[in-house]
Amino acid sequence: MFGPGDLGFFERVAPLYDLVMPPASGTALADGLAHAERPIERLLDVGGGSGRAAAAITGPEVTVVDASPRMLGRARRVRGLDAMAGDASRLPVRDDAVDAVMIVDALHHFPDADATLAEVARVLAPGGVLVVREFDPTHPLGRAIELGEELVGMQSTFFSPDRLADDLAPHGFRPSVIERGFGYTVVGVRLDGSMSVGSMSVGSK
């Protein structure tokens, strides 16, 4: 109904998005980023929209990547963040270019989550960390969100924390579930550069 990645929905709600969404948990994100095995100087917020999660991070250089021009406009104008348009399955970043990636409340919207994980593995330097914050569809509140998104016509695919951790391993990550519940956190540490998937670099920021 809304197109790949529910793009049409986010284009429509961009002006109101930050009014109805609660702030991202900076503590949860910091706990996840602490698993990195290299200094975090460059961080990519994939599917970061208006920069709600990126705004909760202090320290590294953060770039928001999203497919919605209107959401990115808010990230730039309202929050003063660096932002660029991009498809999560074809990130406009060179290999091994960043030290950390976060995907916050967004993975379930991506049409090809596995391709996204492969791209994250490609752009992360060895020892870098992926932090995913998501809703657990096996939790009653998570199931309610899943049903709600179905009712409004979204094409969401939700993952349990253990399923997501299992999906990370084949892409060269050492995964772990560090928080469970309605909103959970899974991290994956990039083991080395030899398992990067793909070589479709389309330039660096």
C-alpha cells in the first residue's frame, strides 16, 4: 500500500512524526555501542528517518541514511544532522567505512532485511558493531504493533530477538541479545573484513 519500506507512509507523516514518537533510549543505544571492539568515530544510523535515534548519541560523527526525503529534511533542518538519501540494501558508503551502525525501530520496514544485514557487514570495519533496536512480535505489546501496522497497510516483517541474532551470524557477526522485552536490543560485532558481502561501493560520504 505504501510502497517498498512503507516509504509513502513516512513521507506523509514526516511533519508529525516527532510529535507522536517518544525519544529513543540513549541508554539502550549506548549499552549496545559499548560492545564495539574499536573506537567509534563514524556511526551510520540506517533507516534513521528524522534523526530521532541519532539525536540521542553523543561523541561520534553520525550520519542518518533513509529513503524518505521528507524525513531526512527534518533530520537536517530540525536536528542539524548530517543526512543522506539511500536504500538500506544498497548503502551509499564504501567498504569498511564506519565503526558502528544502528537500526532503531526500522528493520521491520525494510523489504529485504537480509540484504540490509549484508550491506551493514560490508560497510562496517572489523571490530565495529551493529546495534538493532526492535519490537518483539512474541511479546503482547509487540504483537499489537505488528497487527496495527498490518491494519494501516504496512508490509512490516518483525523478528524475535533470537531469530535476528541467528540471522546476523552468517554475515560475519558475533551476535548477542543484550536486552529482551517489548523493545529489545541485539548487537553484532563485525568479526573481520574477509566475510564482507558484496562490493557495490557507490562512493563515500
